[in-house]
Amino acid sequence: MAYENTNKGALFVVDQKETEKHPDYNGSINIDGKDYWLSGWKNKAKETGKTYLALTVRAKQDTPRQSSEPTRKAKPDFDDDIPFN
């Protein structure tokens, strides 16, 4: 019997945050058969002081994100006529 995960998801604690802006929780969720990445941040409401979880959702893509711009700058062309001794 296959596990049915439609309209279900999970968040897991991020143990090693690199910066304070990184989420406190990461996971995924399936909504109507589509998979999404899910991130959560622990926050406190200014008005009431109550703790809440702010969430963001973004669609999972079939292939990794690719930009039309190169991620690294091209190495400079050096003049081969320069002798090295």
C-alpha cells in the first residue's frame, strides 16, 4: 500500500542556521498533488507578545534553478607572451 501524502506536510527544526535571517524550520508540503518547499520563522507579535510561526511557501521545481547569468565571473585572459622565469 502506497503512502498518501496529498494535502500533508512537515516542518523540521533547522539545527545549524548560518544567519539570523535563515528559517528556524524547513520542510515540504503537498497541496492538491503539487509539492512545495515550506519554511518557518519563530516570531513574537508586538501588540500581544504572543509567539507565532511565520511561513513561506515556494513551488518545488523539476530541475534545479538556473539563471541565464553565470554564477562565477570568467577568468581573465592572460597574455601568453609574458615569460615566466
